Amino acid sequence: MKSSVAVFKTLIFLAGLAPLLWLIYRFLNDDLTANPVEFLVHQSGFWGLVYLMVVLSVTPVRRFTRWNGVIKVRRMLGLFAFFYVFLHFSIYLFLDRELYWDEIIPDIVKRPYITLGFTAFLILAALALTSTRGWIRRLGRRWQKLHRLVYGAALLAVVHFWWLVKADIREPALFAVIWIGLMAARFKNAAGQQSKMKK
Amino acid sequence: MLIKNKERYTGREITSEKDYMRRRDFLKLSAWTLTAPALAPVRLFASDEDKNKYTALNAVRNKAMSIGEKPNSWTEITTYNNFYEFGTDKSAPSRNSRAFKPRPWSVAIDGLCDKPGHYQLEDLIPAKKLEERVYSLRCVEAWSMVIPWIGVPLKNILLKAQPRSTARFVEFTSVYRPSEMPGQRAHILDWPYMEGLRLDEALHPLTFLAVGVYGRVLPNQNGAPLRLVVPWKYGFKSIKSIVRIRFTDTMPVSTWQRLAPGEYGFYANVNPEVDHPRWSQRRERRIGTFFKRETQLFNGYADEVGALYKNLDLEKWY
Ligand code: HEM
């Protein structure tokens, strides 16, 4: 049992790393499209959102499979989500806006899609910071409450995506549907547990 | 029988074939748009040698009308395109436009003019009359490229139709062919794509009708077989795959303007002082260079076109 969890963890770790390795491979082949910075902003944002959705699906998957092993990779998945979002923000800051603060500050303050993305980033940063064993102990019951914010962060990220596309909303709409589905699964789950407890 | 059927399946129960197709395409395209940009490397399907697959055109460079910068590569120009008719990812047009048939092609020129007509492309723009112009193209998304176009001044074509004195604007329409243009099977924009210019803008010597690039006929993803090039305006004004040119006395509404009037105006002149609501236009990334550069008013053509807008509030008429 223990070793199967270890294998599972390794597989998830490799899956988390895969987009990064793929991007590095393409970088080495000079194949990051004609506009590498834009491509990297999009790729990192996209994978950040994908892994956020994957983290949110841990609980429904556990309920569905009745296998508690998935819980063991939740933190890792969350940290991968944060890793790609961090990459996204760094690329935006250094490569896209080239640290031109006359663009960055107005972006964050007056462009709603960036304001939302930035809020989501701050939330995820707080969650990543408090993801260690020490913080879990220190925060006690409040830890769980705090980490439920991940649902909000994911929603902000979806709206961020929705507002930034120029015309084609299909991709963000798909993420919105996934988010709603995962929320529904979560609430159904919570309700089910409560009725069980009453019995 | 028929009437009975009609009664039974009214309203929402019935899905018209068109809706059904649209829904199916929605699903198909979503799965595709999600995976394709991430997974398809550009180098696997494109290289500068691809140029040789296209018919060569003979044209002398018009140096007086060209900028001195080195053009972007063939691969850059032909794999990084905004042409939503073939998909919204930048690499989608180069991948999804192979089924498009740009020949034979005819163009209607009509509206307020004395000599309206339907022209075959070869008659409208004879191969002997072509010239090359190197322009920079500044996209509204804050990137730019240097492109060696081949074509003719739009003015030459427009004057042949003899516009009337009542004509004040020119409206352009792109082709509508959902069977060859997968992007048109979804309602992303209000197809067909439309654009417009003021008549004096359209008659300006810089305004160009391109049929080729880099000494070759236009690849499908670049707007084959003929497209507009207005170098002092954002790229979306330079409408592709034109089938109709119409003289009118009312200001045309362009496709992007209709979609988001607060973000895209009729003029769409390159202007570093007027931001897009969602991003700054102060700087641009020239494709192929690392650091951004300052964007120039009218994309550097202030001396040539400034007079057209002498009495225009550029903040209001963005
Ligand atoms: C949880 C945090 C975030 C997530 C999950 C996220 C996700 C995304 C996604 C999915 C895209 C679109 C990618 C595509 O088109 O394929 C995107 C684009 C973008 N994001 Fe974020 N983002 C986040 C935070 C931020 C922050 C903090 C900033 C900057 C302060 C930012 C700036 C941008 C920009 C500039 C774009 C590209 C816009 C464009 O192409 O017009 N994002 N993001």
C-alpha cells in the first residue's frame, strides 16, 4: 500500500512537471512561436488554471473512488498550481511588462481582469506559504477555512481569463463549466456527509 | 401528418440542423482549442523554405514608400496570424487554412460610384502592375512586424470605379465560407468580417491592396488572395480575403467595433497616448526582438497622414 502511494506520488510529480519540461524542450528547439513572451504568459496561465481545477477535483475523486490516497497528492498539486501561476506573474512582470511600472501599476489598479488575477495570485501565495506542516499545526481548525479560499481563487482566475479574451470565450467558458461542476460535486459531497452524520 | 408532427415538436424540443452543427462545433472546437496551442510545435509544420511552395510574383520595391528595417522572417509572418476565420490561436490560421481556395476569385466594387463592377482578381490587379512595399504592421495587441507586401495602391483600384461626390466612406467585406473556414462555424465574431475607411483615407497613397508577401502570392493565413494594408492603423483594419468594396455616404461599422464599441473604434489609428481599455498602447514588441520599443503616433507616419486628422479629437475618435 505504502509503495503504491509512493508510485502514485511520483507519477503526479512527473505530471505536474510535464508542462514545464515541454516548454523547456520547445525553448531549446527555438520553438516558442514568433512571440515567445506572449506564448509563455498564455501557457503558464493556462497550466496554472488547469492544476487549480485538478486540485479542486481531489475531494470529488476521493469520494468517487473511495481511495484516500489521492489526498496525499493534494498539497503537491496545489503547489504546482501556484508554481505555474507564479511563473505566469513573473513572466508578466519581467518579460511582458519589462518592469515598466507606469504600465504595471495602472494594470493592477484599473484593469479589472488584472485586478482579479492579482487577487487570485495573492490568495494562492498565502495558501502556498501556509501549506507546511508547521502552519497546519499552528492554524488548527482555521487552516481548513483558510484553504477553502482556493475555490474563490479558482473562480477569480476563471473570470480573469473570461475578461481578457477578445472575442472567443469558449475556453474560459469551458473552465467556468468545470468550476461549477466541481463546486456542485463538493456541495453534494458535504451534504451527503452531513446526512450520514445525522443518522 | 406533417401538421401533427409540427404540433408535437414545437419550440425548444427541436434543434435545427444549423444549431446542432453549431453546438457540435462548439464542443469539437473547445477540445481542440484547449489542446492544440499547447501541444503543436510550430517548427514541425513550418519553415522558411515553405516559401518556395508559393507562386513567385514579380515586383520592384518602391523604396520611397518603404521603411528601412529588416523584414521579419517568412515563418514569423506566416505562422503568427490573427485571422479568426481560421481559429483564434495565433498558430491556428497556418494550420487550419489549407482547405481554403483563394482561386478563382472575384471582387464586387459597387455602391456610390459610376462604374460598379464584378472583377476577376487577375483583371482587377494585373501581375504587371505590382510593386513591393515594406511596412510595419502594428497589431492592437501591442506587437508589430515588418512585412514586405506586394500589391498596388488601393487608390488605383478605387478611382477606376469613379466614386461619386456623395461617396464619403469605403466599406470592405471579407469572404464568408464556413465550409473552408472552420472559425466561421462558431459564432466568435459577426461573420462576415467587415471594415471601413473614410474615402480620403482609402485614397491615401500609403493605403495598399496586397496580393503577395516576400515575393510570393499571399498564403491563405495572410489573407489570400487579396487584403488591405493600412500601415498607420491597427492591424485589424487591414481586412483579409476581400470580396466586396462598396462606396457609401454613411460611416461603416466594423466587425470589432460592433463587438466591443468601447474597445475598438472606427478609426483605430495607432496612438501611444490612447490606451485600449485593457492594456497600454505605449509600447510594442517587435516580433523577433527581445525588448519592447516605444510606439509611434500613426505608427511612424505622422508626417504623411497627420493632416487627415487635423480637426479630429483622437481620444474620442479612437
Ligand atoms: C491564479 C492566478 C492566475 C491564473 C490562474 C491566471 C490564468 C490565466 C490564463 C488561463 C490566461 C489565458 C491564457 C490563454 O490565453 O491561453 C491568462 C492570461 C493573462 N494573465 Fe493571468 N492568471 C492569473 C494571475 C495573473 C496575474 C497576477 C497577472 C498580472 C498581474 C496576470 C496577467 C495575465 C496577462 C497579462 C494575460 C494575457 C492577456 C492577454 O493575452 O491579453 N494573470 N492568465
